[in-house]
Amino acid sequence: MTPPPVYKGEGQPGGAVCRRGGGLLGGELGWVTEPCLLPLGSAQPERVSRSVPPFNLGPEPVTHGTHRKVSGQAGVSPFQAMGVKTALPAAELGLYSLVLSGALAYAGQGLLEASQDGAHRKAFRESVRPGWEYIGRKMLRSWMYAVYGALAVVGTMGPWYLLLLLGHCVSLYVASLLGQPWLCLGLGMASLASFKLDPLISWQNGFVTGTFDLQEVLFHGGSGFTVLRCTSFALESCAHPDRRYSLADLLKYNFYLPFFFFGPIMTFDRFHAQVSQVEPVRREGELWHIQAQAGLSVAAILAVDIFFHFFYILTIPSDLKFASRLPDSALAGLAYSNLVYDWVKAAVLFGVVNTVARLDHLDPPQPPKCITALYVFAETHFDRGINDWLCKYVYDHIGGEHSEVIPELVATVATFAVTTLWLGPCEIVYLWSILNCFGLNFELWVQKLAEWGPVARIEASLSEQMSRRVRAIFGAMNFWAIIMYNLVSLNSLEFTELVARRLLLTGFPQTTLAVLFVTYCGVQLVKERERTLALEEEQKEDKLKPE
């Protein structure tokens, strides 16, 4: 997973810490700072306000954890209209669980055997090492956010780097005084481009004092997130001219230390509303939840290191000759494991940062939704903060209700153009953006096809249970499209081609159908979980309704 030399955005958080070869527990290297090709901020916009059609690839409408609005048929609730309450027989769900667990165990066994067989290969030596190597703060608010954040930046990056960032902050603050959103967004993108493209990136990198291991990571993280935060401030100032935000408000927002280098990003309106509370009050049981989150993050770190002691999922793809000898099941498990690892990395990083932020009475963006539970491009993202930023200022602003083909195409192209700039323009990022932009639009095209009369009549003739099964079949295919499109960035184009060729061509039809069936079982279990959450939320709403 080595980034090409031309990549200018390497090491940029949220994926600043990239797993590469063997770790705190031996095996593959642990949470080291070799930059990922695509950061955890590799966000895709979460589609909002789109009705779900009969044969939609996506989930039945669930209000838990999404912004999607669902329209149902006249006189019928959206849940009933789309069959969210439709339960499958317990025996069928049990079969899906058995097939999925058995397939994962079988693929895992193949990966474990491959990892042990290849442990002494010359190509693995740089990434694998033997042995096992283990390894109520007081709340600060308002001006203290800016003070201790700025001091931390000076201490790590030097005073000149702080002045550089202050220059970008002031320029966007001045632009906000003019009240022109297009000017603020344009200047923000120009500032972001200056940290992604030569020769400006090299010149600005010279403002950092000294040389140290994390310099590139902290430089790109602090600079990139600073530009997004300042742009959010400027756009919110234009949207609410009556509130008269000051430069001090911007500095408090930008230099809040837990978010400064690694995110996640909160839009200015949310951050300002939360830090402006005179006497913030904790909800009952909140401290217990914070402690539980901290414990979960530590447990996840240990679990990942134990996993990497035995499974070399990031090292094997770098040796294509060895990877090509893996059985089809192990190769499919290897591809899937790479996306799961990237999600775990994001969840742990943001989980740690969010734990600190909650101690400061903030409600930060949640960690990303588990990749295993995603089978639609509209919900695929690794950083909810950047996803919210993109949706609010680009995707929703252009796409409106996201129900028309042309406006949706324009909105997604604009969104992925900004995302490409955020990640650092290079060939592999262009390819990643094109593939995921296509996937997002393809879902809308399928929706339009499903609304076409003949197809809609076919759906109407099916039972609710059969309709759910049909949607799960499409969801299984979409799940592997998500894996393949993102595997391009997480590993390499060559490894992605190897996986696609083995699963779709040389392995057809046995391997292809077997993998799709296992994935179908997984999608059905995810749908069952969504159904349960939807019913629980509906029951809560019913209790709150006046009788």
C-alpha cells in the first residue's frame, strides 16, 4: 500500500496513521505513521432526501443514523410501503447466519495459512517482524480552546507555521465580511489547493520548524482541516449575517486542539452553539458512556494488533506473485479485510478524539458506520465530519432533493471534485473519484428504472418477503462494487485487477456465485438489524405522541 511518488496529499488525516507491516504485538507493523494513499477523510456524500424505490439497491427506509427522507404510498406509512417491517422466517435468518459465519471462518483459515507460509518471504521482511511487544481532565472552554491549541501548534510545528495558518484564517475571515458565499467557497478551495499542489505546497512546508517523523502528517492535517474549518466559518457568516461572528470566534473554533490535526471536523454552526452554552449539563449516564467508549477504543487497538500478529492482510497484497496463489475464498476475504481494517482505523482514531471532546461537553460527529453494514454508495464514507461538510456546502446545495438525474450528476461531480482536491490530486485519486461518483449516480439511475411502469408492476406482484430478497440480491452486488472501487485506493490498481479477475472471470461461475451468496446472507442480516432499529424507533415515537 505504498503511495505513488507524485501524490501530494500523503499522510493527510483522517488516515494519517496507516497500518503497514508489524506491530506492537509483532506480526505486521502496528499503528505507525506511514501515510495512507487515501486518508480516512476519503468521504463520499451521504445521499439525503431521496425516496427509496421498490427495487432500490439501498436499505429500506431507516431513520437511525441517516439523513434520508422516505416517501411512502398515499395512506400507507413509509415503513409499511417499503416492507421495513417485513420479517423473514427465523429458520431462513439462521441459515444466513450459519453460511456467513462459516464462509468467514473458511476465508480466515486460508488467510492465516497464507500469512504463516509467507512469513519468511523476502518481500515480507520489511513489513513483518517476529515476537510480541505489548505495550476527569478539567473542562476547558471559550478562549482557552484557542490558547492551548495555538501553543500546541507552536510547540510542535513552530511559530512560522502558526503565522501561516493565521494568514489563511484572516483571509477567509475578511472574505466572510463581504457576505458573498461564492467568494468564500472559491477562496477556501484556492487555499486548499495551495496545500495540495506544487510549488505552493513546498513553499508553505518550509514554514515548519525542524524535521521530525510526524512532520508531513501534522502539516497536511493541520493545514487541510484549518482550511475546511475557516471555509465553514465564512459560509455560516454569509448565511447568518445578523449573528456577526468575530475573528475570535474563528480562532476558538479552528484551534480546538483535539480536532486540529486529525479531525473530525464539525461545521462552525454546530461547534459555536455547543461551546456557547453558559452552563453545559451532562445527561444522565454520559460519563459512563464516555468511559465505555475509551475502553472500547483501547480494546479495539489491542484486538487489531493481535489480529495483525497472525494475518498479514496489508503485506500480502504487495506481493502479487504470492497473492495470486491464494485460493479464491482467501483472496475475497483479503479484499474484504482491507476495507474492514480501514474502517477500524477510522473508528479508533475518531473514537479516541471524540472521547476527549465529550469531556469538553461537545457532541462531535460519530465514528463512521461499519463497512460491513454498508451496501449502498449513498451511505459509504469513512469520516462523518467531512461527509457532513460536503453535504451541507456542496452536495445538497447543488443537488436539491437528489431526485433528478442531471442535478444529481452535477452535484456528485462537484462533490468529488472537492474531495479529489482534499485528498491530493493524482491518477489513483482521479480513478477512485470517478468510480465512486459513477456508483452514486448509478443508484439513482436504478431508482428511476424501478419507478418505470412495467418494472413497478413486477414489484407490485411480489410478496413483501420476496421483494426484500430481491433487494438483498442487488445489495450483495453493490457491496462488492463498493469493495472493488475503494480497494483501488487502499491497496493498488494491480491488486484490484487480480481480485476482479479471479472473482469474476477465472472463478466464474462457482466462485462468483458462492461469494455473492455469502454476501447476500450478510446483507439480509444487516437488513434484519435495520428492521429491528426501525421498529424500536417507531415504538419510541409512538410513546412520545399525546394520546
